[in-house]
Amino acid sequence: MTGTPIQQPATPPIPFDARRRTTFGMRAARRGTAVVRAVFLIGFTGFLVAGVLATVFAGLVIAINGRLP
């Protein structure tokens, strides 16, 4: 035995932070998917609200006239 080996770190040292900074492209991509998701959810919610209002209106018309026109 010539001696104990020098301990090596598990990962090489990183200069500033443990995680790489996100680039402009990555931030834009995340915002883009969030915008698409928000637009979809707003549209879907509007569709559901319109369906409920149409059902309530049809119910009122049936209650008053006895049938739909």
C-alpha cells in the first residue's frame, strides 16, 4: 500500500450555481405553453357557461309556453 488515494468529488464543481440558468428560449417556451393552456381553459369555461345559460333559458321558455318554439 502506497497510501490512501485523494478523494474525488462526485460531480465536478460548477462555478456559480448548482443548476444552470434557464435561457430566454426556455422561459419563452414555458410562457407559451402557459398562454395556450390559459386560452384553452378560458374558452372551455365559456363554453360550459354558455351551455348552462342555454339550458336555463330553455327551461324558462318551456315553463312559460309549455314547449320550445
